[in-house]
Amino acid sequence: MHSIKSCFCLLKARNSPRFEDHAILAAETTFNVNEVEALHVLFQQLSSSIIDDGLIHKEEFKLALINSESKNNLFADRLFELFDLKNNGVIEFEEFVRSLSIFHPDTPDGDKIAFAFRLYDLNHTGYIEHDEVNTFARSLTLFCLIFLWKVGIRV
Ligand SMILES: [Ca+2]
Ligand SMILES: [Ca+2]
């Protein structure tokens, strides 16, 4: 049974972002308002694939990325951790947009490199092992291109 607090959070999460929210996200990321709105459509699809609660749970994220909600996938797990900016176990729309903006063609290379480093540095040691690079390099580009392709952004 949900507590009052969790019910409130669910109701809050279900509310559709207003235009102002999209405009703020557009101002603070490399996406324009139309792209943010397109991402919202994609977010609604992904966040309702298993539990229609306005949040992307890890199982929904993996279902979108690797077509399996239960299959172990290092890349998907690590990418979920990085998208979950507030580290609360779910991806909210704002986190979704801010994280995907890393892959936008207009995002500075330095931001992309920093994101890639965090992705590869599984042990948070500040160093990247050779095997980690091999494992991730093959899949990172493909998965990100799929996300951007779904919202009509061609790179
Ligand atoms: Ca959900
Ligand atoms: Ca989160």
C-alpha cells in the first residue's frame, strides 16, 4: 500500500510538463523546444511500457535499450545509473532530457568526453581499464544513435 507521500509523488510525476518546463529544459540543454517536446513523447512511451507512472524504471529502460527487462547488460545498467542524476532509482523527464543532451551534435566535446569517462569508469577509480573500453565502445554509439533516431534527430 502506498503512503500518502508516495501517492503524492506519483501524482506529481504523472502531471504533464508545462510549456515553461520544456522551455527551461531547452534553455539549459542543447535541445530546442520542439526537440524537448519530441523527447517528451518518447519519454511517455518508455515510461509507460511496464508501469504507467510517468517515470522510467530500470526495467523499462532496459526494455527500450536491449528489448529485455530482465537480461543482464552492463552497458544498460551503467547508462541507467548515469541518466538517474538524482540517484533515486528512476529516471524523470528532466533527467532524461539532460542526459540525452550529452549526445546532441551541438554539445561541447568536453561534456561528451566527461560523460563517456564516467560511463567507462565502472569502479569510480579515476582510471579506465582496457577491457572496459572494449566492452562499452561497441555498444555506446549504437544505443545513443537509436535514441536520437527515435526522436527524429539525425547525426
Ligand atoms: Ca514507468
Ligand atoms: Ca532519478
